[in-house]
Amino acid sequence: MIGPLALDVAHLFAGGLVLVSVMLLYQDRMTGLINTFALHALVVSFSVAWQAFIQDAPHLYITAAIALVVKAAVIPLALHRIVVRLGIHRTIEPTVGIGLTMLAAIGLIALSIMVMLPITAQAGALAREDLSFALSVILLGLLMMISRRNAVSQVVGFMSIENGLILAATGAKGMPLVVEISVAFSILVALIVIGIFLFRIRERFETVDIHLLHEHRGEQP
Amino acid sequence: MAVILDALVQFCQMAVVLAFAPLLAGYVRKLKALLVGRRGPPLLQPYRDLLRLLRKEVVLAHSASWVFRVTPYLVFAATWVAAALVPTFATGLLFSYAADMIAIVALLGSARFMLALAGLDVGTSFGGIGSSREMMIASLAEPAMLMVVFTLSLLAGSTQLSSIAEALQGPGIGLRVSLALALVALVMVAIAENARIPVDNPATHLELTMVHEAMILEYSGRHLALIEAASFVKLLLYVSVIGCVFAPWGIAASGDGIAAYLAGLAAYVGKLALAGFLLAVFETAIAKMRVFRVSDFLGAALMLGVLAALLRFVSRVT
Amino acid sequence: MALEALLWCTAALLGAGIGALAMRRRAGAGVAVYGISLGAALVGLVAAGVSLLAPGFPGAALTLPLGLPWLGAHFRLDALSAFFLLVINLGGVGASLFGLGYGRHEEAPARVLPFFPAFLGGMNLVLVAADAFTFLFAWELMSLSSWALVMAHHRRPGNAAAGYLYLLMASFGTLALLLAFGLLAGPSGGYGFEAMRQAPPSAALGGVVLVLALIGAGSKAGLVPLHVWLPLAHPAAPSHVSALMSGVMTKVAIYGFVRIVFDLLGPPAWWWGAVVPLLGGITAAMGVLYALMQSDLKRLLAYSTVENVGIVFIGLGLALAFEANGMTGAAALALTAALLHVFNHSLFKSLLFFGAGAVLGSTGERDMERLGGLIHRMPRTAFAFLIGSAAISALPPFNGFVSEWLTFQAILLSPALPQWLLKFLVPAVGALLALSAALAAACFVKAFGITFLGRPRSEAARDAVETDPWSLAVMLGLAALCLLAGILPGYFIDALAPVLQALTGASLPRQEQLDWLTIVPIAQSRSSYNGLLLFFFIALAAGLAAEVIHRWASAAARRSAAWDCGFPDASPATQYSAGSFSQPIRRVFGSVVFRARDEVQIPPPGDARAARLDVRMRDVPWEALYAPLARLVGFAAEQLNRLQFLTIRGYLTLVFGTLVALLMVLAVWQ
């Protein structure tokens, strides 16, 4: 029987993931951003491992291990090296100030609570709030993608959306491993592709600032 | 009889706060030195500093007014009274019904108000730097602290700190997300309010990087001793608040007996030691922020506090 | 009995106004006018106090055969009116006393003396009016006499524009109130308040009346975005009139809102409790941010009034939300917080405006950038101003803290509200309230610190002298009242009990029986506050520290030059100015809210030219709402102006066209 303390710990992990998503929005340096993303992936893997423990679903341990190895170790290390090679390991320019981004973040969290709680009225209270936290992580990842001008930040935002989806899926019981392997591989492929593109963009235009790349879009009048 | 015992506990509490505050500051200083490979000043050095300053003559600028002279006493009194209301080794303090957490926040605000005025009093530019930056930091740290107070009082059903400590010791409160968010926000506010790295460097000599030190630049002698003592007591106050709310184990309840009080005192000393160690490690590991990054830092603390309070309003389990 | 006394006082005030019009050139006219005002306000104060504090006061009503023939003039004195009369007449006493001393500086007494008692009389009349016509007549009397007072120094730059804007906004507000009363009277046309109370309107109409009351009363009180006239008009008037306008007239506007919404409208809908606190929260935050950007002392105080009105409306809105959900105890708490803040604000805002008036009279300067060091030249004024600043920054043990504490307690009761929108809105409003309280402290550190502390920044500041004894007596008396209301809040809360009982049907537990004069708004286990003990402990701790240190350590002190890190500069221009003090806050908040941009141009080394700092800010409500509106009105006026210049054939064509159109309408209708 799942005791209340166990459910509280799972809930705490979900809340912690929201906290780390907010920390992602707060970062203004590239290395800090990548390290915070590693922490994000770490929290997700612990959360999935805990869910494996309390749901007695051993295949989730493998999901947790994949998240730990791939997302908390391999991808951050790769990103660190890409960032150093591109020479962009300095400050990140947010489009609006960090204060306004924080305000938008809290609005999005309130919005996801407001949306999720009424429509999941049949489920248990903890599951409903876990789902609203997962939706918040997804929305905050999207906010990260649109409020930064830097391509690497957008990659990190995209991967934090993926983490939010994992949180939602493992919170509700039962997610087959095959889905997770395919998702993880597609992420890895996407990363390699994006990495290649980043190199080519950088070589061609000497910058990866999206704002400047916009001028070179085709079919401008 | 119970009233007399409660009064005794209250006065012991006030004495404990005053006695341990310089020790905590000395302990943190020593640990920070050890962590960077120095020997550091002796553990009891802050007591010696205070005694030395108390015996010295005060030098007042020609343009200083009575506000400058009265402020150190008011700042010390307000901070000490606020610290006396925070449970350290026992709850059920006799005077906890005079002021709740909102009043404690406002008392610290009064101390800051007077200190900012004293910074402007002599009419130098450095005092102005300190006062204006301090008020900017306060304009974000105080609301963040108030939102943390809201979260705690919504959980415990009361704004009195003794009642909150008792309620959080009880079985009804488990691990909650809003408590975790409130803890993070409270730690951020505590760092900012106590002028610690990364917000302000308490040991800096560069005036343009100062916030708190710049406000008190013109103070000397016994005035400076009182203000230093007040800042030691303020650090102890914040550590005690975090301890009694988030690590309430070991605090004796009202009327428990001498053995429980002594055990509570031992637990409190342990909490101070742990908190001092964590603070020293944190300060050594992190660099100081630019002044205008502090507003982002405290804005994040305010957002976390608002989020914690919001969760209390809308959720039934967090 | 009390009601007749009040009406006679009002008549005396109006008579004094007319009399002053006749004899304005005479020497003792100022003393006579202010003396009569003082007497009338004192009688009003006593009458109101007796009515409010007498147990089981039934209320008095009176009808006089003045005004409209089929309506008459109804007057009524109930608990709500008695409380506000207390506030108004206390302000009136203070302003009259201050005027006795300050009025000697007045350069145009003929423009001030006839209208001052009329202003006081109008405000008193609003509070006892019991039908729509008397209410609006008194409201307009109050507006027009204060407009005349704003225009008293109309040759000073900016005052004429301020008066024009004030007249526009006041007329617009009265129009909104007229419509509101019309809707309340309904098709039967019962304009007496008693008739309106018996026949509350439907839910939809009630919402419209609420919006109209918010516009009408809110514009007079200073709700954002209808506040734009307040910071221009309040400083333009003479200082004792500014104190009356900020400290007292805004309270009459709040009375109007409470009377219409809580008394005449019947049971509230829950969304009223969402709109009003939100408006209050935005007003509070915007008001204090505006105040922080000012360097004119009186304009800073006027914007601070906007902030405090916002705090009152937060309390009123929470009371509406609780009432709509049947939580009468919580509604009583929120309403107590709001009304107590009304009283407290009138005390400390009057004190602060009197202080600004004293400074203006002594130095001739309102600009903080040209003041400084006044604590040495005007020590008692500085002391009173310090008490006022501490009170308005909600610092214990003064009274501002008590009303803010009660408002926070009301916010902490609101998780019990069932509506989702309220659950999300109230924490946000709480955060806005906490933010504006912290910013208010910063604002008044700036106001007191730059004006009174430091070194004098101009000749005028260097040569200032203390003000006259009347003004000092008033200021110190108000400061003492601020401390008293902070230390003994239980008595004030108990005095409000009949008002709350009438409006919400519940009241707070009786405070005077509690030990040690603690106040317990809800329950002992929940929260309590004891101002007296706190004051006592702080005084004891400070005294103990001083005694111990002076006895056993050192009491020596020596004067010398300032340390200033070894680089003292004799020029007072090197100290912080008002603009530099608010620069960090301007950069953090102002860059978002006002698009504030600082631009510094420093010439290269070796160039002896001065550096230049440009601060650019934009007033968002003005640019978003009023400037387009003004352009629209100008455009429409331009078009309509063409009608002035038609030929005779043109006019005949218009007449012909109108006639034909009306005939066509007649034909189609049949």
C-alpha cells in the first residue's frame, strides 16, 4: 500500500522540478544554464526512480537510468564542449528582462493549475496536482524557448519540455519502455542534428544569435 | 507559577540570543577562513571587538544630528526585541502574544528605516549609496518574507511564531511543496537581509561594493558596537526562524520541565553549528553578484514566495 | 440633538465663508475665519464623537424644507456618518489651527478665506445628506470650493492647468454619481436614501451602479487610472488646504463609495470582490512607485495618498468578497481594517502636509533637491515629520502598522473563499500590498532624509527658521495621536463596532476586555498584537542599553569632520539627491512600469564641461488613456466647429434637413 509519505515525496519531486524550471529561466550564463539543465534531468531521473519504487514497476528504473545517463551526463557534457568550441560561453541575452520572465513564469504556473484542477476532478488530489506541475514544466520550457535569443538555450528549453512529458507520463501509472527508448533516441538524433546545424550556422555567419539570422531568411520583399 | 516559569523562559531566551549571536558570527568567520586555507581569527574575537569598541570614544561629524546618535540604540533594541520573540529552545514564549511574524518583519523594517536615515544624515555620498541600495533590496526582500509568512501561517492557522513552530512539529504537516518553496525563498531573503555573499560582502573594504557597510561608514565607538551587535543578532534571528520552522525537532513545549529545556538548548546549539557550517560553505563557494542582479535574485525569491502562498490558496494537499 | 448641532455648524461655516467674501480686506479677517472654522469643527468633532461612542445610538433623522420642493432636504446621522464626521472634523480642527499660524504668510487671502469654511461645510454636509439631491449639492459645493482654493495662486506656473484638470475630473465624477443615483432611484424616482434602501436593484443593474460608484467616488479618492488630477491639484493649493484635500476629502469620497455600495446597493455579487481589490492593489503599487520618482515634496505626498487610498480599497474589496459569500465575521475584519486605515491616514497625511507647508513657509522651496539639513534649523518640525514618516511606513509601534496588520489578517482569511478567480487574485493582491508597504518605507526614507537630513543644498535651506507655535502645536498633537492610536488600537476598534454592525451585521470581539490592551481580531489562538507592550519593550531595551553602556563603558563623544573614506568634500552637491536616492528603485521597477531610462553623458578627461544626466520616463495611464481621449475630443470639436462658420444658406439647409428628417421618422413610425 502506498503510504502518504511516499506520495508526498513524489509530489515533492514534481514541485522540485518546477523549481528547477524556474531556476533555468533565471540563469544568465551559458555554463550555469547547462549545469542547471543537468540538475533538471537529475531531478527527473530521481522522480522516475521513486515512481518505479512506489508503483512497483521495474521497467521505470530503466527509464530513470536512461534519463540519468543520457540527459544528466552525456548531453550536458556534449553541450559544454559545443559551447566552448563555438565560443559562446558567456552571457545569454533575454528578450525581456529576467524580472518580467519570472512574472510570466508565475502566471504560467497559475494558469496550468487553473486549467488542470477542474478538468481532472475524478482523480486523486495528489495526481491532479502532479499533472498541473507537469504542465507547468512544459509551459516553462516553452517560455524558455521563446524568451531567449540563443540557439543553445532553445535546445535546453526543448529538452526540459521533454522532461515535463516524462514526469506526466510516469506519474500516471504505466508507460512502456519501448516508447521511452524511441523518445530518447529521437532526442539524441535531434541533438546531433541541431549540433551540426549550429556548427554550420556559426561557420557561415560567425554567430548563432537568432535575431541576426532572421535577416537572412529567404523571400524577403 | 506557570506564568513565572514562562517569564523565566522568556528572559533566558533573550539572554541566550544576546550571548550566542557574536559566537555564531565568529564561528562562521573562522570556518570561512579555514575553508580557504587560512587560520582565521579566534572564535571569540567578535566579543573582544565589541568590548573594544564599547570603550572607545565616539567621533561625530559636524553635520550629524540627534537621529545619528539615537539610531544605534533603536536599531539594537528593535532587533533584540524581534529576536526575543523567536523560539530557540522552547516555544510558548510569554511575549509571543505581543507580536506575531508580521510584527517581527515590521520591527526589522523599523530598524532598517532608522539605519537608512542615519546613512543619509551626515550628508556624504557613501551613506547615500548604502541607504538607497539597502532600500531597494528591502523593497523586494520584505514582500518575499511576508509571502513566506503567509504560506507558513496558512499552513499552521496562526501568524504567531510559537504557534507555527508547534503546528509544524505536529503530525498533520508532512513534506509539502509549498513548504519547500517557502524554505528556498526564506533562505534567499535571509542571505539578502543579513548582507551575506552573494548579495553583499560583510568583509569588503571597497566602498562602491558596499550596501550595509556603506550606511554605517561614519559610525564609531559604542555606536558601532551596538550596530555590529544588532547585525549579529539579526543573523541569529534568521537562523532561529529557519530552525524553528523547518527543523523543529528538539524544541521544548511550554511547561515541559528543565530537562526538556536543556535538551532543547543542546538541539539549538547543534542547529546553529549546522547552519553556520552551511553558510560558510555557501559563501566560500559563490561569488558576489552585481548590484542590479540582486533585484533579479530577490525577484525570484518573491516569485517563489507568491507561488508558495498561491499553492496554499488553491491546493488541498500541497 | 447632535444632528441639529452639526447642521448649525455647517450653516455657521457657510456664513463665515460669505462673511469673509464681504470683509476680506480687513486685518483680522484671517483670524476670524480660521477661528470660526476651528470652533465649528470642534463642535462637529464632539457631536460626532458622542454619537459614535454612546452605546446603542439609534441614529437621528431630519427633513428640512430646502432644496427641491417635492423632495425637501433629508439629513441623517447614523454610525457610518458619525465615524466619518469624526475623521473630517479632526482634520478640520488641525487645518484651522494650522491656518491660524500659516495663514499669515498667505499672499492672496481674499482668494482663500471665503472658500476654506465653505469647503469644510460642504464636506460635513455630504456626510449627513440622506437623499441624492442634497448629497450631490454638497458634493459639488465641496468640489467647487476646493477648486477655488486650488486656483488661489493661479499665476504660479502649472496651477491653472491643474485647476482645469481638476474641474474636468470633478464634473465627470459628479456625472457618474448622478447616473448611479438615478439607477438606484429606479423608475419610481424615490431619491431619498431610505427609499433606495428599501428597493435594491437587480444584479445586473447593481453591477452598473458599482462601476459608476467606482468612477465617481474613485476619481475623487484617487483610484488609478482616475488619479491624474490629484498629484497636480493637491500640491497647488495652500498647504493646510492640501492637507484637507489629501487627508480628508479623499475620505469623503471613500464614504460616498461605502454608502452607495455597502448601504444602498443591497447584497453584493462575488465579482465585485474581485474588481475592487484588484483596482486597489494596482492603485497602491502605482501610487507609491510614482511617489518614489518625485522630487517635489508635496507631489510626493499627493501620490502617497493615492497609494493609501489603494490600501483602503483593498480592504473594502475584501469585505465585499466576504459579504458575497456570507462570511460576515471576515467581512467585519476587512471593513475594520479599511476604516481604521481611513482614520490613520487622515492623521499622518495631514501631519506630513503640515510639515511640508512649514518647510515651504520657512524656505520658500518645495523641491527636495534644494533642501537638506533642516533638522538643525527646524528641529521640532523635523521631529513631527519623522513621526509621520514612520507612521505612514507602517512601522510599529505607530498606527499605520495596525491597519496594515489587520488588512493582512483579512487576506489570511481568504482561502475559505470558494470562487476560483478570487483564490488566484487574493494572493496576488497580498503580494501587491506587501510590495507597496515596503516601497512606501523607501519613499519616506527619501522624503525625510533628503529634506531634513544631510547638508543644506541651497541658501534658502541654510537660512531656514522654525515655524510658528500654532503650526508646531498642531503637528506635535497629530504626532502624539499617531503614537496613541498605535499603542491603544483596541479602543479605536471598539469604537468602530456600531459601524460594522450596521453595515455587515457582525463585528469583531470586544477588544477592551483583553489583558494588557492586546488586540485579537479573530481568535486568541490565531493572532494577536500588543502595541503598548512592543513600545514598552523597545523603549526598555534601548534605555537599558544606553544606561549600561554609558555607566560601564564610555560616554565620550567628540565632533570632527566626516570620515567619508578620507575624501571629504565641502560642497553639499556631493551628497545624494532625491533623484539619486531613487535611482536603484527607478532602475528595477521604473524601467518596467514607466519605461524609465537614465542616460549619462560624461565628457572625456581633461574636458572641463559638466557631465549630464537625462532621466526619461513615460506616464503610462496618461499616454494610454487621457492623451488619446484629449485628441479625440479636440478632433470632434474641430469638426463641430465648422457649424459656427456656415453661410445663411447653410443654416437654412440645416433647418430644412432636420425638419424633413423628423417628418420622415414620423411617417415611418406610423
